[in-house]
Amino acid sequence: MEIDASCLTWEGQQFQGKAAIVEKLSSLPFQKIQHSITAQDHQPTPDSCIISMVVGQLKADEDPIMGFHQMFL
């Protein structure tokens, strides 16, 4: 897969390609973030890919801990 085919959806906004994704992630307002992964599941797809679901908690700056889930293909 070519890196410029990568895409990110963040709170309803879509970003495609490495430059757009890096720009979005760099513009986020927090300075530090900590992740704690509590579960992950991975399944093969019929077209020789892998779909992964990651669930956990994160803490950004001094904000309260919040849950997250993320899917990767």
C-alpha cells in the first residue's frame, strides 16, 4: 500500500496522505499523551489484509483519563 493512500478520520473530518495526516496530528492542542491499551483484536480479511481494533484509555496533558477505540486496516 502506498503511503499517500493512507487516510485518517478525526471527529468526522477526513485526511488523506502522509502530509495531511502529519499536519492534522501536529495541530492537535495537547503537548503530551499517554496510552494504555486494554484490549486488541486482529482478523484477516479475504483480500489478504488485517483489520485490527484497539481499545484502551488515554490521558492528554492534565485532562481526565478518557476511553478510546481505534480501527486499522
